Amino acid sequence: MNRLVRAELRKLSTTRLWWGLLIGVAVTAAAFAVLTAAIAGLSGADGTPTPGVEDPAVVRSVYTAGLGTAYLFALVIGVVSMAGEYRHQTITATLLGSPRRVRVVLAKLVALSAIGLVYGVVTVLAGVVAGASTIALRGGDLRLTTDGVPRSMGLAVVAVALWAVLGLGVGTLIRNQVLALLLSVGVAWIVEPLLALGLNALDAGTVAKFLPSQATTAIVTPPTSAGGFDAAYLPWWGGVLVLLGYALVSAGVGAALTLRRDVT
């Protein structure tokens, strides 16, 4: 198992994809952290001032502002890690080298979870470095060890790792890499948020809160409204359980298909 995990990590680390996506994670996390801290306290559309950087919830949202894009990057690397094997037909050599497919699946899960955790850590670190600087310039308290900030940062790291596992399942289900990427990112980035917005507008927030992106938002600091509509969110632990459930189902489906599917 140790050799298989190292082999899977080597597959990911010897390409430019992982660090290219990692740079994107760091840049977007820093940019969103600065933006979130900079606009905190400004007047909203109705002229009412929004909470400023003195609000603990705002501070948590600043440090984890990059989560909204980081999970997409993690989803991409998860999809490519499996769909890429089918695209380049390296899955044949992988399974010939290790005929026990259960071990291959477990090794991929471990390796991808590790990569996802790295992405999550970079997301939080970039958010803290950029966000804390902006908060300090605006005279706010950094709250790095209080008010639930450490918990939010830790859960954000876990959420990114779970999205990487979710991507692995998608890449197994849809072997065409381009199609898998387009569908997974399109659904996660566009379709699902619009669906959540529509459900909240129809007072069906009890359904919307179980969607993956909504569960991810619930893990950190959810907004009080979405598009002018009151949005319902799970408690943070509920968001963790729902996202974990999606990851486990995705990994289970991927494992079942890998064990039964013929390769050439």
C-alpha cells in the first residue's frame, strides 16, 4: 500500500497540473480575502451598513473567502487523477502492475486526500496572510485564536480535501476527461448555485441546504441571504456530514466501477 500511495502521489506531482492549480488556489484565496475585508462595513444596496471587520463572522469569512474557488480546483484535480488515466490509457499499466484493484482504489483515495489537504492548507494560509493584513490596516482584531476562527479554518481545509475525493468519483463515472471536467465544474460552479437560489426563492431552503456547495458554505460562515432571499443553511457539523456523505458515495461508486470495469 505504501508503494502504491507513493506511486499515485508521483503521478500527480510529476506533472505541471498540480502546482498550476495550486498557484490558482493561492492567488484567488488571497484576492477574495482582501476583497472581503475591504468591502466589509460598506453600505448595502438598501443603504444599510453591512457588518465590519470588528464582527467575528466577517473575520471568519475573510480567512476562508477562497473556499468558494478552492473547492473547484480540488474538484478538477480529482477528476483528472482518474479520467486522465483513461484518457492516456495509463490505467492499464496501473492495474497490470497491481492486479488487486481494491488497493489501487484505496491508494488513489489516500493520495488524493493528501493533495486535497495541501490545497486546503494553502487556501487558508493565503487567506490569512492577505486577509489579516487588510483587517489590520482597517483597525480590526485578527482573532486568529478566538471566536471560532481556528475551527472555521480547519474545516475549510477538510472541505477542500472532500471535494477532491468527490472529483475522483466523477472522473471514474465519466471516463472522458473533457466531458467530466465540463460537467463537474459546470454543475458545481453554475448549475448548483442557480438551483440553490431558485429553491430558496421558492421557500424550499430545506432542500437547497443539502446541496454540496451549500453544505460547504455552512461549514464556515454562511451569509444571511442569497440573491435577496433568505437562505437556509445547516449547522457547521451538518455541513461536514453532508459533504462527507457526498464524498463517500462518490468514492464508493468510483471503487465499484473500478473493480468491475474492463480496461484495454
